Amino acid sequence: MIYILTGAVRTGKTTALLEWCKNRDDVDGVLCPDNAEGKRYFLEVKSKNEFELETELDTEAIIEIGNFKFLKSGFEKANAYLLAVALENESQYLIIDELGKLELRKEGLHDSAEKLISNYESNENKHLILVVRDYLLDTVLTHYSISEYKILEREELKNL
């Protein structure tokens, strides 16, 4: 089953997921919270391992979108992690935070999303939680040919 947590920009989607999964052992994936300096980083849900994503430096390959610069290596590591965790098949829930403009350009977390969505769409026992901004929802659904899904509001997470 695919769940889509959607809402406007900066409305607490990632924060709600952090809170929801902090005392659970059946959830894995990647979240993309902000650090103390307001820069986004990747957080592996189960291991709590953190790695850099947003940067101001041009010392390695970056992907730019708007005013943001993201490390290509951060996305590569996140994609590899998501695919490896899905293969292990140990967690009931897998989170991809988030699918947005980069993924629509076949960058960012596109590689893992493209491979995993079809595996979870008709699976009743394993669940994929996608974070998608409200204004991109229809475009993301079309881009990934998602036809079977359930929209989640932040408050509904506690019911999963």
C-alpha cells in the first residue's frame, strides 16, 4: 500500500513523521529534516545515521534547484539506502521524504522511488509512505503512474 503524506511547504510533514516513528521499530527509510542552521540533511530512520544534503559549497557535484544546492552524493547515498532497506524487507513501513521538483526532473530520490513504488502499490503487508507537497501531488501521481494510494493527513499518522 502506498500512503502519501501531503501538505503545503513548511507545514510539519517531516516533523510529524519524526514524531510518529521515534518509538517504532517497524519503520525505516529516509527523512529530510532541517539542522540547527536551517540546512536540510538526510536521516536514516532506523539507524538514526545522518548525512549531509544541503550545502553552500561547490567542492563536489551539486544539484541546484531554486536557491538551494544539494550534494549529489547525498542523494546517491539515500537512494542506495532506500533500495537496500527495501531488499532486506524487515520494516512494515518505508518512508521517502520527499518527492518533488527534483524527482520530476529524474534527479534526487527518483531512482529509488521509481523502483520501489511499483513494488509497494499492490502490497497489503508492506507500506510505502511518500512525502509530497500539495501543489505537486497530481504531477507526482502522473509521473510515477501511481493509481492505488491513500492520502494521509499529519493527524492520521497515529492511526497507522
